Amino acid sequence: MTYAPEVRERLETDAKEIIGRYPRPRSALLPLLHLVQSVDGYVSDDGQEFCAEMLGLSKAEVVGVATFYTMYKRRPAGDYNVGVCINTLCAVMGGDQIWAELSEHVGVGHDETTPDGKITLERLECNAACDFAPVMMVNWEFFDNQTPESAKQLADDLRAGKEVAPTRGPGRLCTFREASRVLAGFPDGLAADGPSAAGPSLEGLKIARANGWEAPKAEGSEK
Amino acid sequence: MTTLTPVLTDNWDVAGSFTLDGYGEYEAAKKALGMEPDAVIQAVKDSGLRGRGGAGFPTGMKWGFIPQGDGKAHYLVVNADESEPGTCKDIPLMMANPHSLVEGVIISSYAIRANHAFIYIRGEVLHVIRRVQAAVREAYEKGYLGADIFGSGYDLDLVVHSGAGAYICGEETALLDSLEGYRGQPRLKPPFPAVAGLYASPTVVNNVESIASVPSIIANGADWFAGMGTEKSKGFGIFSLSGHVTRPGQYEAPLGITLRELLDMAGGIREGHELKFWTPGGSSTPIFTAEHLDVPLDFESVGAKGSMLGTRALQIFDETTCVVRAVLRWTEFYAHESCGKCTPCREGTYWLKQVLKRLEKGQGSEEDLAAITDIADNILGRSFCALGDGATSPIHSSVKHFRDEYLKHFEIGGCPFDPAASTVWGSK
């Protein structure tokens, strides 16, 4: 199978823009693989062939890179990549229980997709939101301070096609393909959505404000 | 008493802090571009700023290693691949205050005479990537990036590059390989990136928080920055409290603050519980216990007590937590993230995982304790990069502080702890 001409044309236009950002073309490989996922929903055989062609690499070189990184899916995945952090801190705070109950509820395990093609479950390593533990990520958006109940509700809502919103992020959740396009470097206009910071991110600042604590003034500064 | 010193976090409670309107003009960059590049490097040297990504290498000195007048392209690469377990400061910083980073990139690139800079962000944080992309776009539109910035004749292009899921890419040479479009595997050093980095050209790789601190140093002066912190660990940093504390979160304070002081501000350990163990700087830093509550959190003091300041990622665990379970999960992480290049790390983390699983189930023996210590000894210092070394930290430190708890597991033939008691809802 190869891409339909109009898909191929669009891919080439985008790929040329990506390659143009870098002093050397090969640096474009990671974003190009994200671009392929934005069209195919995974790193397809055609997609790898396409990357190789665009960069003058062998397909083996592309496959060697694509298989190194966990965000590149090697077979078709769901519209929603639902991850539960099971690294130590989140696991201890409840992530293990969330994973066990969610996996049983949805009926699939790690890196498996529901038969309706909606959800792929993933056991995640630390996603840099430890102060919001236990943390889940859907299509790489934050779903903070989760419980087994909220996790199952989230999965049910996603499968029922209901609108769900991340706790820190845009008002609506993108699909996996849409998210991949942003990762390839094509903004979706949602950057201004959501708060500057929320919850634990602001705890220290709130205490500083309440006590009138500030960084020292610079000498001769009016500020 | 040490008090908090919000600088990088100071605008996080402002609506739209992530836009230029919320951040303000790039006054520090304007000032820097009116200075000699060497004077900018000197100011950062004088400030005493040390890398905020964990290793604590003096930032100005790193910049000074870049050969000048060599006719080669120079590059600045920001390491925004924050993935160390427990570390969660750069992600909220880039979400709320991306312009501090972009302004820092302009000043730092100018100082090292780079005309091309990259921000390598881990891919698994979509909204953070959106915010940084938008900040860069805004800076271009204002003429703060691109050609002839502030009419100074200085040109700079800045690319936001998303990673694709690999902890190892937080290691600077693996990051460079990844940015060049290869598997993210560490390079043997030397040569260091300052001599042969991106595309074999002189390159500075700095952490997000290091670069974001630079505008405040240029704006307020090196003395202002050096006036905070301790003699050898100057300035402020973001301390990230997570786990069994009443108010987890981000606390920006001078280096040298203690966990006891931070816990006082954070409402202490969660109600009805007590501190059991904690990491000062992420899972790769040896664990501490309640006896270390008053250790000043600066590079020297934490090092003198046998751990590392790392990224100030304070993961706090109370007495409900099984230390063997915690160490097993960290070990599984290192085994998962080992890039496979070096045999001691690739094989050693695999075998550590097997033995620890047995120990946690209470099916181990005292020889297994000797085995994990021995395996860890054979990983430490024997791989290209620090991932393998990091994997040994939880092993050695937990056996040192909690040997009896390991023994208890095989005495009773199982884990003496109830995992439900450690959960957020289990405490209620």
C-alpha cells in the first residue's frame, strides 16, 4: 500500500517545512515520525518508507530509530492513548491500584487497544507531575490527582464519545493523531487555553504571598 | 529561618503569564545584547550559577569552554527532557513562564556566539510544548528572535524540538544524538559537547531552569544572585515536594534551605503519619531518612552526607511505604530506560529487577541482598553515562538504611506492608 496522491502531497509539503528548520536534514527524523503518526495513527510501514525517502536514509536506519522511542506506536493504536503512571511515587500514592482497576474495567492490558479502537492503555514512567500524584495522561495531556473511580469514569466517557477536558490544558481533548501533529511542530492554536499554573504548582507562591516573602531587591532597583 | 524567594515562579499566579503581555518586555536580553559576549559570560560566572539539571556544573565555566574565533558554528541546546522520577519543576515552569526560558536562550546564545539554538522538550507533555511553541512564535513576531535582534546585528534562530519518549535523552550526549536524528544513546566523553557537540560543533547543553535563571542575573546583577544561597551553592532554585506531604508542590527558595523548613511550609507529613525516607534530588540520588531533615539542601552539604542535591526533587514517603517495593519500582524504571549500549547497565539493571522481585515477594534470601549489592557495585562507574550509576543509588542507600526491612520480607515470606495504606485515599 502507498499513500493516496493527495495525502502524499500534503505529507511532502509538511515534511519539507520540518526539514527546513534544521541545519542538517536528519535532525528532522523525530518530528517526521510524529508527522507520520498524525496521519496514520502509528508509525506505519509506508510512513517509515516516506521518512527514509525524504531524508535520503535507508529504511533500516529509520526503523532503527523508530523502535528506540516509546511514543512511536508500532501498530495501529486507539484514538486515546490512556497512560497511568506506575513509577514509584505515583504507584505508592495509588497508581498501582488505578492501573489494576482500570485495566480490568477496560479489559485490555499494557500497549493493548480496546476492540472499538477507542483506547490504548499504557503503563507510564514518570511524567514530571509528581506533586499531582497519582497522575494519568491521555494523549499526553495531564489528568492530575486521579482515583480508581475517576480513571474508570474517564475511560467510560472517552469510549462513549463524551467531551472530556484535561486538568491542566485545553478545554477539549485532542485525538492521538491531532496531538502528534503538534509534536511534529504544527501548532493547533490551543496554547492559550487553560490556566498558567494550578494546584500544587502554586503552593509555594501562595505561602510566599501570604507571608510577604520576596526575593531580595537588586541594588539600586525600584522594583 | 529561610524564606521563599519567588523569581521564576513569581508570575505563575498571573493570568496569561505565558504570553509576552504577562511576562513583559525582554529588558534583560536588550541589556545583554548591548554588552560584550564575554562580559555576559563573566556575569554568569560571577553569579555562581551552577547547572540546575542535577550535576551542578558551573554554568559560566561551561560557556567559557566554547572555543572562540574557531570559525565553526556554535549551538545552544536546552535540555527540557525532564524525566527523572520525582523531578517536576521544568514542566510547570515552561507551562507558566516560557518566556523566561526564551529570553534566557537569547542571552545565553549571544554569550557563546551561537546563531542557532534548540529546546529539546520531552514529547509527553503536549500542553507545555504548545506554550513553548507559542512563546517562541511571539518572540519572533516581536523581533526578539530572527535577524538583527534589537538592531544589534545579532541573529538567532530557535527551534522547539519534541522528543519521543526516552529518559536517556536527558543525558546530554544522548540528547545530541537524538537531536541529530539517531537513537538516543550516550557518547563517550571526551570529547565534551563544548568541543564536539551537535554536528560535531562546539555546543552548550543547559537545563531549562539554568537558562531561565539567566535573565534575572543580567537584569539584577551577579551580586544579587550570589547574595542568595550558600557560599558554594549560590542563588535560588525550585524545590519540588511530592508524596506523603500535606501540601505537595513547587517551592522556590535559596539553596541551603532544609527539608525541615520546607516541610513546615508544606504543612508537614500528611496527618497522622511520619517521615520514613526521601530523595533529595530524584530517584538517582541516594535516599535519606528522618535523620537528614536538617541537612542544608545545597550541593556540598547533601554530598557530604552521601547523597546528591540533583534536581531538588523531594519525594517524601511515610511509614506506610515499603522501601523494597519503592526500590523495585525504581529499578524497573532503570531497566526499562537503559539504552542497552553498555553491558553493565543493560544486564545489571535486568538482573537487579529479577532479584528484587523475588525479595519483595518474600522469596529471597540473605544471599540475594549480597547479590544486589554486588551487581550494583559492578554497574557503578562502569558505563558511559550516569544512568547506570543512578540505578545503583536506591539499591545501596536502601540496603544501608533499611537492611532489616529487606530481612523482614523473607523472614515472614512476604511484604509486611499494606499498599492500600500508602495511597492518597487509603489514609482517610
